[in-house]
Amino acid sequence: MEGELGDGSVRLQIMEQPSEASIYMSTLFEPQRETPPSCDGDDGHPRGGSCPSMYSCHDTYEAPEKKLTLFALRLAILEKAASGLGALGFIWATVVLLGGFAITLEKKDFWFITVILLIEGTRIFSRSHELEWQQQATWSLADAGRSSFRALKSSFRSLRLAFRPFSIDSARIASDVCKTGEPPRGVLGRRRRTWQSADVPLLPYAGWVFLSRNISRVFYWLQLLSASACVSLSLMRLIEQDFGAVRAGDTDKTNRKSALNIFYGLALAEALMFLAEKAFWEYKASHQRLLERVNAECQLGPSGMVSIKRFFYDAYSRCVNGSIFDGLKMDLVAFAEQLLVSSSRDEQLIGARILISFATSRPFADSTLRKIGTSTAVIERLIDMLNWKNANPAEEEIRRSAATIVSKLAGKKQNALRLAGIPGAMESISSLLYTGRSVPRPGEICGAAVHAAAAAEDRASCYDLSAFNLLGLLILKKLAHDHDNGDKMGNARGLLDRIIDFTSMGNNGLRTESQIKAVKRSLQVVKMLASTTGHTGRALRQEISEIVFTVSNIREILRCGEQHMELQKLGIGILTSLAMDDEGRERIGSTGGMIRELLRIFFFRPTTPAPAPAPAPDKEENAVTTEAGEALSMLALESRRNCERILKQTDVVERLVAALDEPALRIDASRILHNLCAYAGSQCYLRLRPVTHGITTVLNAIMVEKSKLLEVSLGLTSQMCKFMSAEEFSGRLYKSGISESDFVINLIRILNKYNHPSVKVPRIRRFVIELAIWMMRADSNKIKLFISSGMEKELRSVSETTSELECFNVFSGSVGLSPHDVSLCSLVDTALLLMGKS
């Protein structure tokens, strides 16, 4: 309600009726407040910053890698305990035994101690380098699927394989060279200029015996043999206790037995601790298959074992070389991010596989995307990877993974803004829309053009371009939800042209699901850009409409038949948005057959041979029909030439009048007729004269209907009256069973009900006043009837509550377009002047 504030200002209330939203969908004829992006239906997951999270914001799943970091911690405790005992035993032997009592030791103990120290020195050396070689062995993806963690450590068969002169892969490569005459593409699909650390032959003329990937296995077995020998020797001496007799007066031999027992005890304890560590290692890794289980929980697939092993070795290395708690700070997502930004293709592929698995997995997607989205370096690397076009399996997989991750990131508003803000991001995304089609320009040398086209086709044949096209369109679609990104997309060179190119149905039509999905996504992107509000939206609509293929491609979609109704609806929605501007309205109207196709869709009703009744249109058909009606209304708005084009169609006015009786068509039919009557011009008077045949329908609607139907009926009646005399209008009221006094009272009741501007029906008060003005001008006797019914009071109330909302024909969001020629205040003044109440 209207009220006065303490400072004397007046508050105006904008009326909204939420119940109307459930009756009719919102259109461009009503203003829309800017709302956060709604949930997107392409992947079934919500998007946008205000939508519910893709999954719960608080993960209810334990990260699987926690089992690995805990395992690494426990192993590190055993390893450090064994190392501490070994160090103590070494100091005891060198300082106390060999250094202090070397001349008093029996020859047997001297050699036992010497052998044990050598053995322990060998084991310590092997242990200090084993982890380095284990990590080196995981740097190559060539090991994936060929050797498991269990095969590396739990059988003598692995040891035998380590000393084979040729590995399985080398034999395969040699065979490929014989067949093709050149080295095959490796895992990375390209010839390397540097060595892979896992493939380095350490000694010349030794073949693959000392291949670096096998050295960790040698060190592993060397440690086991050393520890076993140390246990045997120490235990033997502790059982025998024959350390030599001590004669009276031999003070230098008094503590020899105790000193030797301490040494052999320390050596035994160290070796047993080390064997316990290895037993624990084998139990968890081989028996319980911990790494395989973690790989399965992470859903990394068969190649994921390389990633899991590498992560585990890195965590274990941190625990051993630093604090035992350092490894607990690691997680797979951060680990994958580090690999992704490295310069190694192998590492990038490992990182990409981990991130794509987590980003598309329901339990881990939300936390993973949140973490990736906060790392600018990772986002920049992902964007850079979108430009990779080398036709080799690894780079193709990395690029596809990067595109998928970016598409997931774009579903979050904050991430979408970060993505779009990265310099060159739009150009990188545009590279995903490459189709491989190459058309020679006029004047090109024919041979060179053919060669270039053949090279492009050859490269495209190695790639699944359709998958990248769909991912690129999906990214753009999600970015386009935020109007802030529209300007960046419009400024990206050639991007709009590529998007429009995907709206083409091609020469053979839409044959595959991939083609249909590409057309659908491209139409969705164009529709979002065309519906952008403000100056950005106007510039985008101009750029889109200036592309010569835009309207013609949509025309072909409209002609494709009703088997692609969703595509038709999207195409018509684009036309409606483009028609908000005068230039776009003219381009659409002047495109041959466009008006006819829209009318065909608007009037379309499926029919069946008699006597079977025609099936009722479903929701999808009604939605397409509504879109077509709105597009026609927009094309006729303030466009005399488009009105003429519509009226040239056969019996169009009669069919529109008949549509006033169909619930699904009546609103849009009323709008089309209203605009035709308002903007066609006097030269179309005779063509429009049959519009009066529908006056009974709209008069009845004014008396009983509400909401949008009431608004459009009032507007159409005010235009129909131009083709009628006062006597004819009164006669139609009488035939409709409506008295003039009841009709006038109802008009005043409408003004009273909508005593403030309404968002849902912004023109309803204007249409009431226009109709009242015509009635008073056509028949002066009606003036007294309006005065006696209280029209003056309602008009003055309208005068005090007018707003900008009631000054425009259409709206782009909350921005008004196409202002009315006569303001509402002027109409009120005119009505009051006719009543003599100015």
C-alpha cells in the first residue's frame, strides 16, 4: 500500500502476484529481475553460485589416500627404528669392539663382526638408494599394466624377469620396427629427444640387464639377503657364547663377553626390525593388496596403479627423509596438481588422470573442484592444455581431461569468473571448436590448398573432434549463464562465428546423437548470449544477427520437422531475442520463408485421419507454439514491414481470430493481433477488418479472466475498436450478454485491483485507460457513466502511482526497450480532460 514517510516522501509499492507464475511462463513482455543462474540440465547437476552444491558441501567420504599415508607413516617408524639400532650397533662395533678391543678379540669374533658390518653397510647402502630407484621406476607410464606392486616385491619370478636380456616391450618395439621401418609411437605418441629414467642402460654392452627400472628390485633382494645373513650370524654367536676364556689378571678381557653380546643383540634387533618392516610391507601390499584397493576406491582404473604407487613412494620418502608426519600432509588432489603443472608429459598425464577421476566422481567432485578452483596456476595450465592439438594418444587424453575439468569448473559461478578472466581463456576454449574442415580461399594455389586440406583432414582423423567440440560448447554454455562473461565471449576473435557454425544442420541433416547434441548446445549458447541484458546484450545481439548464417541456419532448423522440437524451441527463442532490436527484427523478417515457418509452427496441431480424434498437444508442443507466438509478436512490434509480411500470408487474420478460442494460443494470438492493428498502418485496414469477428471472445475474457489473459484482451479490444463504430461496439456488448454499465464498472474494478504497477501485467492499466478514452470519444453519453461509476478517483490514483515499469513494450531483464509513444500520465490527463475534470 501507499504510505507517507516521516520526511514527506511517498513510497510506491510494485504489486506482484506469485500465483500467476504457475499459470503462464514469463516472457520478454514482462520485466525480469536479475537472478542467479539456475540449475542446468545438461549433466543433471546444478550449477551457479546460488544453486545447491553439486554434492554435499561437507564430504561424508574418507579420502582413500589416507590409508596410504598412514601406511607410509607406520613403515617410516619401523624404518627409522631399524636405522637407529643399526647406527647404534655400528658405533658400538667401531668404537667399543674394533676400536677398543681389536687385539683382545678372538679371530672368529673379529671376522664375524667384520662380515656383519660389511653386510649391514651393504644393506644400508641398498636401503638408502632403493626408494630413489622405486620412484624412478614410477616415472614412466610404460610400466602401467605390465608389473604390479606385488610382482615387484613378492616373488622370485620378478627377480628373474629383471635379468632377462630383453623385456617384453623391447621385443614388441623391435617387431614394430621390422614391420614399419621406423620406431612406433610410444605412450606419448612422439619420438623422444631425451632418455626416460626408467629405460636407461646403466652399463655398456650389458643389454637390458642393468636397466634402471630393474635396479630397485636388485636392491630389494640384496637387503633381504643382508638382513637374513645378519640374523643368522648374530643368532649363531649369541647361542654359541664361545668368546674365549678369560684368565686371571686379563683386565682387558673382563667386559669382552658383555660387549660382544650387546653388539650381536643390536645387530639381531636391527635385522629383525627391518624384516618386520618388510613383512608388514608385504602383508599390506601383497596380501591385503592395499594399493589395489585404494586405486579401486579412487576409481582411477587400470592405469591408476602408476599414480597410486608414485603417490605412495613420495609420501613414504617424505616420512623417511623428514619428519614421520610429513607424509600425512599429502593428498592426491594436491599431488595431481603438482604433476599437472610440471614440464613432463608423463607427469602431466598422471596428474590429469587423477584430477579427471576425482572431478567426475560423486563422492569427491565437490571438494576436488573447490580445491582446483582456488589455484590460479592449475587453472592457467588447464586453459593452456586446451590448445594442444598434437595427434598422439597422451596429449589427446590430457587435453580431453583438461576440457572436462574446465567444464566442471565452469559450473560454479566463482570459478567461471576466474576462468573467463584469464588472458586468452576464450581463445583457448575456442580451439576446442575446431572441426577440421578446410575450404580453400579464392586465388589460392590449387596444389597447396589441396595439400593443406589433406593435412588438416589427416590430423582430424586422428582425433575425436566431436568430443572436443561438445566439451567446448558445454564450457561456453556454462560460462554464458553469467552475463559478465558475455562481453568476453563476444570480443574473442572468431568465437561467435564458430558457435554459429555448429547451428548448421549440414547437407545430410542431423544423423547422429553427437550432431544433435552439438546443435542443441550451440543454440543454447547463442540464446544465452542473445538474451544478455544491458549494453553488452545489445552489442552481442548485433554481432550475432550480423553473422549471415545465423538466421538462415535457424530457418533450416524450423524446417526440420517436429522430430526436433527442442531445437526448434531454442532457435525460435534466439529469434525472439534478436527481434528486440530494430536491425535484428528487419533481418529476420526479410529472410525468405521465416515468417511463414513461424506461423506454421504457431498454428501447428497434429491431426489423424477421421474418425479418430486429433491427439491433444503435449507440453513440448505447447512450449514450441508459445515461443513461435512470442517471436511473431516481437517481429510485428513497431515494424510496419513485418506486419505487412505477416498479413500477406493466406487467411492469417482469420486463423489468428480463431486461435483466440484455443487456450494454448489465445495469449500470443491476442498479442500478434494487437501489434498488427497498432503498427501495420492504414494501408492494411481492409486486411485487418476481420479482426472484429473475435470481439465477443475478448469481451467475455475481460469480464471473467485475470492476469496476462486479461491484460492482452484489454489491449486487443482497445485496438479492435479502431475498426468499429460506437453503435457496433454497443451491439457486440449486447450480443455478448454484457451491459454497458457492467462493462464500465468492470474496467474501474480492474483499475482498483491493480492500484499499483504490476510486474506480471505492466500494461494492464494503460490498456484500460486507452479503452475508456475510445469509449468516451466514440460516444459522449459514456462520459457520464464513467463519472458516476467513480472513474475520476481511480484515474487520479493511477496518476499518483505511475512508474517507468509502465512505459515500455518489452524488457531485457529489468531494462525497458521500445518505449510507448504516449506516456501513461498523458493518457490519464486525456481521460480526465474528456470527463471535464482536468
